[in-house]
Amino acid sequence: MFKSIFKAIATIAIALTFVLETTLTPVFAQELIPHPDKPFTGNIGLTFKDSTADKPELKLPANYGIENAPNILLVLIDDVGYGQFGTFGGAVSTPTLDKIAKNGLRYTQFHTTALCSPTRAALLTGRNHHSVGTGVIQEVATGFPGYSGIIPKSAAPFSKILQDYGYATAWFGKNHNVPDWETSMAGPFEHWPNAQGFDYFYGFVGGDTDQYTPSLVENTTRLEAPKTNADGSPYHLTTDLADHAINYIRQVHAISPDKPFFAYLATGATHAPHQVPEKWSDQFKGQFDIGWDKYREETFERQKKLGVIPQDAQLTPRPKELPAWDSLTPKEQKVYARMAEIFAGFTAQTDYEVGRVVQAIDDLGILDNTIVFYIAGDNGSSAEGGLEGLLNENTFFNALPEDLETKLAAVDDLGGPKYFNHFPAAWAWAMDTPFQWTKQVASHFGGTRNAMAVSWPARIKDKGATRYQFSHIIDIAPTILEAIGIQPPVEVNGIGQKPIEGTSLVYTFDDANAKTRHNTQYFEMLGNQGIYHDGWMASALNSIPWDPTPSNKDLLHLDWELYHIDEDFTQAVDLAADMPDKLQEMKDLFYAQAAKYDVLPLDARKTERFRVDLRPSLTEGRTTFSYPDHLRITEGSAPDVKHKNHTITADVIIPDNGTEGVLMTHGGRFGGYGLYIKDGKLVYSYNLADTAHYDVVSTESIPTGKVKLKAVYKTDADEPFAGGNVTLYANNRKIGSGRVEKTLPNRLSIDETFDVGFDTGTPVTEAYETPFDFTGNLDQVTINLDS
């Protein structure tokens, strides 16, 4: 009897469970990621003959109630000014952006955060950059919530949502959202693309990289850059990224035509280094001899004709800190014009490569139902090249001067693999026409307003039109979710989610005159402050990008400016003196927003934030580091030997016929140091950002057999730029000595790694060619930080 009762209860329980599960599953599907497992709906008998199987469904949007889900191509170009691409009035023809704009909509009041990592974190999460721990770039993160360098689990990127709804997801290009101390093979990998909702990643992890010898990563594996592109042409990263994106899209479509894709193409272009084949830069010879002042005037007129600025807009004047073009010497004009030609070629090539991806989608016959977001810039054009431009961007980060004569001698090779070049700040200002200032300056639109076009032929019917609603990078994620028909989840992996802080732009697709729904937006970067609200903008400039020193201004009492954006598109007329009450209202709103979104504490430090002790470190507290042969480590995880006493020891076996190759290097052609064997001699080389080179060579050949090789470095002082003495040993016998007169204070390399037994990027010295594998037997390399 009891067995019958229990059996009846069990049957009722199973039935109730089935009813509850089938009733609640659709609700959970909207609110929880990952989706709960679907209940078994078949029938289980005693054998398979009297049972009914329930075949699992494919993971496709259609099986979550989303019919005809669109594909998504999200393109984000790096360091682009509003007046750079031809589609928005720039001098460089950009037919791909033209195509997207003509097939969809141009957005003329779209904004970013003024810096790369913050914009990218805000883009993927739909939250403000401080809200997701990315108030600045990862390399200068600090221990405050808004500046941690870590995107919290409570702000899952929309890619993770799309992935769980059955999208194929892939990221090609720049990832600058992995914490600096998590970029090595030791991980953890929870903040890498594959853990953030991307099935596949191919690109680089960091702020920028050499276009000819990039620091490539596939998923979490570091690769050596190939020598040629897929078509056999000399290798270039932007082409390679386009090739990989095209191949991925084609393969997914061939295997599963019903599976939509989300492809995120984030080029390293047009960020420094400005490197592009001559066939692109030579197209612009002579076109920038007019100089930056005339360029702005001509671009301003083109922008009016295109309708991307109002007819009554005013062209803002050149800042007093920037020189007039006519004040330059002929030598300066020659160098700076060539730098602009290279940048223009870089821009044109980038748009061309994006066009190949768009054409590949069109060739598959699926462009009509593909949403393309083409965002021309994660911030304004970059003034980090300083007032005089750079042959090597690493000199900027290490406060090293470059003289004009050296630049003049290099002018014919600029844009090639020998240089990590960057144009002068005034060209960045010109590319940001018609606005004030540049990248890093979040207080003004030169740093934050970027061109964007969106196409989706199956949905957007007002093709070729222009939109003037105020919008921001945090609006992209909610736009995508609403366009597909997905509610933002309240939980992801069991963790409650912060509300989406952006505003979907779907409301603008059909109504050109729709009232702006993104009514309030704060801006802050490196102490520069701004607040937009209902057509007004208050702006406070703290520092300028090309000056690495802190401004020492009182961040709570800056000189604020006030602009009526609804009537003053370019921030040309400062109303602060005429409307003090309105200005105070805006300032109060800024601090309210700053408190709400983790902007506080305000922090204007620059180079000081590069201190490794401000962030977690795999090397903290360690004085001895031993590494096996063929190891690669990013700078954030490598021993920090800058202006410190240290000893490099290599345990090797030298065959009777001798050997050669790299024992260890850190960095490359644009800054770093290394220890290697060449022509039977032990050599220590130090590269001072390619402004000076110091080589210490042993005076005798290295013995054969089992040998312990050493380079002992004694610094003159534990302070930036300090030189030092280097002594070389073989089996504890001195075999050479020499001097390093000056060293790098802040960063050895922008993108290259610490390598053992080979050199995977560019060479530290031109005395060898990479990879210069060590041909003997290398047991290990040990670095000791000596007292």
C-alpha cells in the first residue's frame, strides 16, 4: 500500500515538475544566461521500443523564439577624427563607409569616451566605462572601482548573450580589455575574449602593435606573425585581420546557413604606428602640403556640403599650444606633410580591407539581413605624437626627444617596418575638424565625437539619411539586443547584472525627427571633465595629450566652459560668463553622475600611473625568475629590471663547432634589451627606443661544453633614465664589460614580449634577424634582481 502511495506521489511530482518547467522555461530564457536546460519531453518506458526520444535542438536563435535573426558586423576603427574619413568630410576617400551610409544611416552626434580601452569596455557591456572598471587603459589601472582595469562579472558583454542565443561569435583585431597582469600564458583567462562570449579570437592583446610584425594571439595562444598575407603579398596586419574575418564568416555560413554570426572587427589601424605599404601612402603625395590650418578649412566646407554639420556651425580656432603651419620651416613642413600622407594611406587601406569583409557578406547573399555598425574611431584622432611627430611612439611614453634632422633622414622610409611613427598633434587636431582638441580630451568633442554609420537593409528603409540625435558608445549594446528581440538578462552565470546604462538607437531607425532619448551623459578622462544634458554641454579642460606631466590643477576647481549644443554644434561659443547659474547646474550634475558611475576619485596622474606597484603583479615580491627555452611573456608579467641591479644567467651547452642565437630579449627594434651569442661572442645590447644603442661584446670567444653565461648589470642609481655598467662572464670568468649610458624609465616596449631562446618580434639590434633561434642547448635563463 505504501509503495502505491509513494508511486502515486512520485508520479504527481514528476507531472508537476514537467508543467512548471515547461511553463517557466520561456521566462527564464529571457532573464537568465546561460539558458536553463530544457526538460525532457519524450517518454521513457521499460525499453527503447516503448519509449520516445526527445532529440536535442540545435543552438539557434529560432529555437529561442527569435525568427530571422540578423547577422551582425561591428567595425571599430582606432584613433579616428570626425574630419578624417571622406564620408564625414575628410580628405581621404572611404568608399566602404560611404556604402554603409548610403545603405543605411549616418549618425552625426555619436560619442565615445576619448580613450581606447574605456570605449571598448563601454561598447561591449552597454555601461559607462567607469561603471565597468575601465576609467583608463589597463596598463595604468589603479585600485579604485572605476579604475580597476577589470570588467566586472556583473556587466557581462552582449557577446555572451548572443552566444547563448545561438550566434556564432568571433573577434578579430585589437583587444585592450585584458588586465595587464593577466596577459601571460599563466592567465587567468576569464577576461580574455573566449571567456567573454567569443567562440574565436584572432588579433592582439594590448594598446597597439606593429603592423608588419604584430604580437599575434589566436584564442589564448601566442603566434609568430607570418611573412606574407594569404594572397602572397608582404604581410600587413589589417589585411590579415580581414582575411581571417572573411574566412570565418564563409565557413560558418557554409556549415550552418541558419546560424547567424556576430563578427567584431577591431583594427589596430589607424592607431600608431602609422605603417602602410607605399602603394597606399604614395597616392596622397603632395595633398597635405597645404598644412593643417588649410586642411581644417577645406574639410569644414566639405562637411557642410555633406550635411554632417549644420550650415550655421562655426569652425573652432586652433589652440594657442599648436603652431600655425606657416610658422614652420620648410624641413618641418616636408616631414610633417609626409607623415600626413602616410596616415591618409593608412586610412584608405583600412577602409578598403573593411570593404572586403562587407563584400564577402554580400557575396553570400546575406548582407540584406546583416546589421553593420561602422564606427570610425574609439576616440578622436591621437595627439600622442607630440608637437613634432615621432619616429617611434615609444619615445613619447619614455619622454625621450627626437631631433628634426633624424626625422628628415628617415622621411622616405616612414610607414615601413623600420619605424613606429606617429604624426604631429596639429594633424590630429585637423583630423578632428570641426571640433576642439583631440583624443584623451573627454571634455570636448575633438576627443569624443566620432563618425558612425549603420546599415540593415531588411529593417532600415530611410536609406542614405542622416541622424542628429545625441548618442554614445554605450548605446550600441542595447541597440543590438532590441534589434534582435532579446531582453537584457538579470543574471549571467548566476551573477546579478547591472542595468544597461545605454539607450537603444532603434527608435531612430524610422524617425529622423525623433526626440533624443539619451538625455544625459558624463565624460571624464585623465582629469578632463564634461557633462551633456538636454542639449547643453559643460566642459573643463585639465591637461593636453602631448604633455606627459600632470597639470597640477585643482580638479575640483577647473575653469569650466558652457555650450548650448542644440544651437552650437561645434562648441564654439562659450556661455559660461553669461550664464553662471546654468553652468553651476551642469557642474552639480557632473558630480552627481560621477558619484553614481564610479568616476570618483578624480585622478589626473599620467606617467606616475605606470608604476607596477599600483596593480596586481605576478612578479611582486620576487627577486629570482627562472625560465625554460622558447618562452614568451608580456611586459606586465615579466621581471621589471628598469634602473635596477640585476644578473642574467643562461645555463647552456655549447657544441664543439660553436653556436649562435638569442638567450633572452625583452622588446625589439623600438626599445628593449637582450643577451645573445653571435660570431662566437657573448653580446649584451640595449636599445634606447631607437634613439641610441649600447652594445657590450665579450673580448674572447665563449668556451664549448657546459657553460654558465652571465651579464651582470649595475645601475648608476635607482631612478629613471639612469645608466649602468655591464660585465659579461663565462663560468664566472670575466670576458667583457661596457656601459649603458641611459635607460628607458617607463616602458620597454609598446607590444613586444620577453622571449627566451629566440626573438619573436622585431630584433633588439640590427646585428641579427628574427627569430635568431639559439642553436645550442639552453637549459634555462635566470634573472636575479640584486640588492
